[in-house]
Amino acid sequence: MSGTDKTTSFADLKTMAVNAATLAEIAPKREPKRDALGRSYATGRRKNAIARVWIKPGKGEIIVNGKPVTTYFARPVLRMLLTQPFLIADRYNQFDVFCTTNGGGLSGQAGAVRHGISRALTHYEPELRGILKAAGFLTRDSRVVERKKYGKAKARRSFQFSKR
């Protein structure tokens, strides 16, 4: 795999997570952040989408904007994005997720929810921070659409040149 290749397999993520787990033992201990109902809250962002995420121990139910995840995110790829933090941390079907999201499209919202779930997991169990950080789930993906410039058809595309 080259240095510019951004795709990683699940096995590679697991290896990075194990390496991060050894680093986590050296790091200072953090306190869990939970509300009176035993939930942890975090905000996730991706493109122009923002997700407010609450997690609590449960049986793996995910509710997005009042709808089940299979209804809101119909594409399996988007649902897979949401479960990645749980799979990396070996916490699959152990937490219920309630989130509200707005802005952007479905892909951006799914990325925002994944970011929010990862951050909420670190608030609930601070020892998971190293694993999730090594997998890249705590980093906000800051790529947004470039703005349109004057004198251009789009952000960079020029108008068609006419010789006559």
C-alpha cells in the first residue's frame, strides 16, 4: 500500500487499534462524561452536516431523527459507516444510539453520525480513545465543497471559449 493510498482494510484497522491500545496504557487516565440518565453526548461534523449524538448501554438500537437507521439510511454503505466505531472498539450491539442530524446530504450526515458516535464512545469509555484515534474516527473530515468564484462557471471551470 502506498503512502497516498487512503483505503485500508478492516484487518489493518484492527492492527492499528491494537497498537493504539498499548499506547493508551501509557496515557493519563480520563474521567467518563455521562449525564444523569447515564448517556454520553457528542457532536459530529462532516461536510455541511452536523449530528448530535447520545449513546447509552443497550442492545444496539440506532435512531436517527426519530426513525430507525434502516429507514433513514437505506443504503447499506451508510449503515456500515455508523457501525465502524463499534466494531473497532468491540462494542457492537452494546450501545443504543439516539441522534439528530441536519444539513448536507445523506453521505455527509452518515459521516457526521460516525464522528459523533466515536466522540461519544470516548466520553463514555475514555480508554477507547487510542483505538478510535488510530482508526481515524476522531478526526473531523474537513473537506467541504469549494465556493463558486465570479467569472467562472463553477468553482474552477471556465466558461466555454468561443473563437468567433
